[in-house]
Amino acid sequence: IGGFEKKFDSYLPAKGMAVVQAGISSQWSGYTRMNDAKKEWAEKEDRRYYVDTLDLSRNLDIHDSGQADLSHYDAAAEIVLGNRFAECVIERLNKK
């Protein structure tokens, strides 16, 4: 993300760009380490946010492989996640 910010820095306003990172599900190996790194990254600047996702429901639809896609969240969880993203943006706007 830092590289992304630097690459597009000249296009961004002086205050920078707000970035919201969502956690990854426990289905992925190393999810705790990855989520901890995302949280730490978000704590370094007030324009960065981390949104926890471990409490969200997973996609239990059976795919062609005959298995559920537990690595991703279901539609209801995506709506909750979108609301959490919006709350981050609203929080930032209210700080102005």
C-alpha cells in the first residue's frame, strides 16, 4: 500500500488519501499475522483504517468443485463490510 500511495502521491490532495483495509478470514493460513500487519499499518496514520471481518459470515454456496467457498464472505457479510467502510469514511469526514 505504501508503494501505491507513493506512486499516486502527485495526484492526491495535500492531506493524502484515506485507505481502508479489511481483514482476511481465518480460512487463510497466516491470517492472524496478515491482519496484525494491516492493523499496525493503519495505526501509523490517521488516514488509514483497518476493518475487522472475523465475525462476518462466510460463503457457504457449493461451487462446481463440490465445496463451499469459505475463503470469502457471503452477500450479507459484504453489506455489513460496506457499512463498516462507510463508517470509516464518515469518521474521517467528521474530524475535519
